Amino acid sequence: MLSPSYRLLAATLLATGSLAAAGPVYVALWFDTEDYIEPASDDAALRIANNLSAEGIRATFKVVGEKARVLEQRGRRDVIRALSRHDIGYHSNWHSVHPTPSEYLVRLGYLEGADEFERREATGVDDVKRIFGKRPSCYGQPGSSWGPQTNLALRRLGIPVYLDEGQQVGINEQPFWYGGVLHVFQMGRNQFRARLNVGTEDPEAYSRFDEAVARLTAQGGGVISIYYHPNEFVTTEFWDGVNFAHGANPPREAWVKPRRRTPEDSERCYGVLRRFVHHMRTQPAIRFVTATELPGLFEGPVAAVGDRSAIAAQLKQHIVFGEIQGQMMSPAEMLLALLQVKPQVVDGPTARGVTTYAPASIPAAAFRHTVADASGFVDGFHRLPNEVFVGAETLSLADFAATLAGSAEGGDEVQVLRGNIDYERFFASDGRKPFNWVIHPAGFDGTPLLDLGRLQGWTLKPATLRKATATRSLN
Ligand SMILES: [Zn+2]
């Protein structure tokens, strides 16, 4: 007897007339392990980690630096050992002690923000690595405390994956490359959970799961993202909300503990997760994946150079990621290909450049200087320039890219073309709502972070599941 979702899937495949589209569905199950105030949360993490190990499932535990240190101080080798059998990520050094990442990044530029993130967070990364015996495989921001400068810092810290949820940036509810870091973020219909507070189980989550599996299978495969916090299983309120709300920053001796669930209620919560996992297991084609495994499922962040004339045709028309001869390329990669700079991960510009160059065309010889100058900048700094010079005047990066794309036609004069930036629709436009978190000061405005983040849209592209993986899983 086929389950309803499989009948739906079969119908979908028949309708599209192709079985080739069927693809693997991966489930990333992750736990933000952050409460360093209520010791019962240590036991919750232990219990969840052991339960999953007993089921043969590896999850990703994103650990806060202070949580790791507190586990060590409390002598909880049992918790550290149990979590170490799973994947270990990083969830910031202090989570909700102010300033949180958005708070300390909001008035900093791209480069100084990356330096500051590294200064504040590297010690936490080192502590997690020392205590758990492995480098964190991923990072995710506390609450909605997001900033684009993080990408550069994460690359320097050797953390290749951003695993979290948020509204600042996203592509089609699936993983994407951004700033050279693989993001599982803004997953929409592919991010949900069995709710802990609706009874002994949450059958609605089972339907959502089956629907997501059928839909993703039919569209060639994809990722489902599911997360919890161990503390939720033992407390009825969040450990940080009761201490650090709206910018409050009491000293450690004044920290209070969140209200506890009764032992019976905690048992019920563990049961909800256990039943949900058992339901997920009824879908034979899904595979649980950790953050460590995620990059291996996708084509990497750097595509091989495709046909330059196809790239130029695309970039001249609009500046957004696109498929060139079967390879997904970001606008930054397309620009590097036209500049004949070796393919590599680069950052986007750090500010919005302007075009001051007024004539309709540039003498070809002068433009060759401009192109050589731009290539030198990218090769030297591993990021895109804000603007490029034509003598004393400038072209914004977008206008330069379009003009370069159009210059292939040759001649003594290169026509100046206006760049049509088309990736900004993948970013939030409202500076407040995506940063609305009870810990941030009331009305916190992340507009500067979104502005900076949008500039990095040059590096944005969907992550493409590796074909070999897709083929194998059809068996
Ligand atoms: Zn958190």
C-alpha cells in the first residue's frame, strides 16, 4: 500500500512524464545548544544526543562558546562525549549577552565587521574545538542577529557552512552559496518541526514532512531543515529572554533561571521528538545529513569557466546568478571569467560605487587599462571593487560589468552600458522585521546590514545538488 504522499509523487512524476527528475531528499536535524544558565538543559542535550545515537541518527549540535565552557566547568564529560558522537557546530560565543552580532556589526563596514566578528568569536570557536575535539562544521547566528560580514570571517575561521533560519536572504527555500559559504537559510516550506506544545505528538508535522518529501523528490531532490533547542525540552521559557530582553545586560550574579517544565512534561516533549523521528523514518528515500556532510552534496562555490560569450550575453542583460552551459554561476564568477581572473571565492564590493564617467563611450585603449586595473584589484584583494577608474572618472561595478560584457563586440570605442542589478529581490527590504528578536533593543534597525548584505549579492547563487549523488540515490 502506497502512502498518500507516494501516490501524490507518482502522480506528479507521471504528469511530468519523467522519472529522471526524482532526486534525493536530505534532512538536516540540528539543535541550538545554548542555555548556559539552567543546568537541566545539559541533561536535555545529553538525553536527545543519546536517543538519536540509539536510533543511528547523527544530528548537528550548534554549541555556544560559553555553553561549552560551562559544560567543562560543571564536569559534564558525559554530555560532551554524547554530543561529540554527532556533528558539532558553532552558535556564537555568548549568544544573548550584549552586544550580540547584529548589534556590534551594524555600524561597521564589511572588512572591519569581519575583523570584529573574528575578534569576538574566534575564542569561542577555539573553546568549542578544544572541548569537543573538532572544529565546528557550521555557524548560525543567535536569534535573528545576522550580519553579512560574518561570511568573510567564517572563511577565515575555516567554517564552510551557515546553518540557521532567518529572513534576510534566501533563494527558493533551498540551500545557496553566499560569500563563499554554503547557506541552509530561509528554507520556507522546507523548515518546520513537530511542535512541542500540542500534545503527545504533532501529526500536522508528519503531513508537512510527507508533502515536502514528495515535492522535493519530484523537483530533483533537496534539503529539509528541522531544528530545536535542548533547553526547550526542560523549560517553558527561554533562558535568555528572562535575562537579556530588549538590550538588558545584567551582571552574571543577577542572572535568573527560566521556569522549568515538570519531569512528566519533559518526558512528553522527548516523546514528541521520538515520534517525529520515527515518522520521518517511514519515508525510505530520505537521508539524515550533518553540516559536515552538506558541502559534499552540492557542486562547489566555484564553477569552471564556461563560454565567455554566453556569460557576456547574460551579464549585459541582467546581473544575477544564472546557469551557463549547465553550471550555476554567481554574477561575481561571471565577472571574473570576463576579466580572465582565475576562478576563486571572492567577496562583493564593500560600498555602492558611482558612475561619474559622462561620455557614451570609452576609447578601447583606455578601457583596456580599466580592465587590467580591475583584474589586478580582484587578484590582489580577492573581492570585487566598488567602482573602477577610467582616468579620473569612475564606473560603478554594475556599469563596468555591463560595459565589459558589451565590449566583446570590438571596435575603437567601447559603449558604456548601464548594469541591471537583479539579485536584490533575494534580500529582505525591511530593516526591522528580519531583526525583530526579543533580545535586541526595541526597534533595532538592521538596514545598514541589509544594505551591506545586498552588495554581497554578487556572490549569491543557488547550490546545485551534485548529479552523481542524485543518480545514486535513485537505486
Ligand atoms: Zn540560539
